[in-house]
Amino acid sequence: MSGGADSMALLSAAALCWPGAVEAATVDHGLRPEARDEAAMVADWCAGQGISHTTLAFDAPLAGNLQASAREGRYALLEGWRRTRDLNWLMTGHQADDQLETILLRLNRGAGVGGLASVRARRGVLLRPLLGERRAALRAWCTARGVPFVDDPSNEDMRFDRVRMRRELAGLDLVDRAGLARSVDALADADAALAWTTDTIADESLVLGGDSAVLNRTDLPPEILRRLLTRMIAYLNPGAEKPRGPSLDQALVQLFDGKAMTLADCVVTGGRIWTMRRAPPRKAR
């Protein structure tokens, strides 16, 4: 629970639906001094409602792309907390406006099916029950019921793509959020079908062993081959950043031409059969 209106609306509604069965956690990213007070506000409200609350914090400062690092770290902390507390589900306060902003941002970056389907109502144990609700409606819920919330000043910081996108979309009602949610569900089904197909082909044609990964069948649709390439990389170099679409597309061109190339510190040789190995360490100068 961030302390924002979306999260507090979710928490208060969940407590009404499942009294005594809900717990809350707030992640302090260590990026703003006010975050500690906001977590305390959530904790105080929870104490008054008889809800168990935990404040989670990172062991080390965030680095690199702050928004991406914060998102990945936040989910890792929350999943660890969920497991420790032996909870069945993890719910977040993402709502319809969040979903629209995310999809448009990812469209701008050339995301594929998986990326566009990622903000879905359910993903494993992660639930987003508010995707059918608008931001304004959730604020109104909190106000009407006296549920406290705070406004994160980073939501007004124009350095962030999402904030600029939010400003552009303000007052725009051309997009039907309910229709968008149905499209995301359809994309999620397509993503699951592609994952199932990739698993089936990998079982039959992908050999992972020792220091190599060998794909014995390459007469496949490009999307399946992209997924198989990322699987090979994950085996040989688990800590590598997942290659983005343009890198994978360029790799396919080279590999179909029988050439060798490097992806995520792995060398892959093309042709009828594709073989991947970790690239040799670079020599110190």
C-alpha cells in the first residue's frame, strides 16, 4: 500500500469484503524523505482497522533506471513478504487509467504481445481487482468514507514519461477503458498460447546442456524463435538483461543468413541449427 488513493481504496474495500483476512504492506523505496511518514500513515490507519501492516525497505539504494529498478524491487519485496506471511494472493491498486497509460507507453516502445498483456487482472498470484475503476472514482471512494490518502509528488514530475502521458490523457474520454481491458485479456490469452507453443517446441527441439544451448528446429514463426532465443540466453546467462525486440529482430536476420552474432554476452551461430554459448571473457587491456 503506497498510501495513494488507489491503494487505500483497494485496502479499505478488501477489508470490507474479507474482514480479518487481509494484511497490508508498504514499500519505502528510499527515494523521498516523505515516504517514511506516508508508510506510518498507512500503518496507523491499519492499526485502527485491526489490519496487520508491514513496512518493507530495500537493502541497498536503487540504481540505473529508477522507475524500472523500483518496480522490479517492489514486486520482489512484496512477493517475499507474501511468502513469509503465507498469504494466498498479492493485490495491487492498479486501475483503468494506469492500464491505459502503460499500454500507450509500451506501444511507443514497440512492445510485443507479452509486454502489452502484462497489465492484466491476474498474473499468477498477483491480482489487480481495480482495473475496471477510474482514478477519480477511487479518490471519491476514499473521500466519502474518510479513508486517508496522500498524493505522491513524483506523480507531477514531468521528467517521467508516465507523468507526461498522464497530462496528455487528462480529460480525454475517447478510449473505452472497459474495451481496453477486454483487449488486454485477449492479448493475455494470446501470450499464454504462445508460451504453451514455445514450451512444446522447446521440449522437442531445444537442447540445454553444459555450456551450450542448441535449437534443432528453426522453421518456426519469428515470435516463437524470439522466445526460444531468450530462453537460451536465460539458461546460459541467467543474470543478463532480456534483449529487446529490435535486437532480437536483427538477430533473426543474421541467424537465418547462417551468420554468428552476440546477444547478451552469448554467441549464437545460425543456419539450419542454432547453437549458443557464452561469449569468452574480454581480454584486459
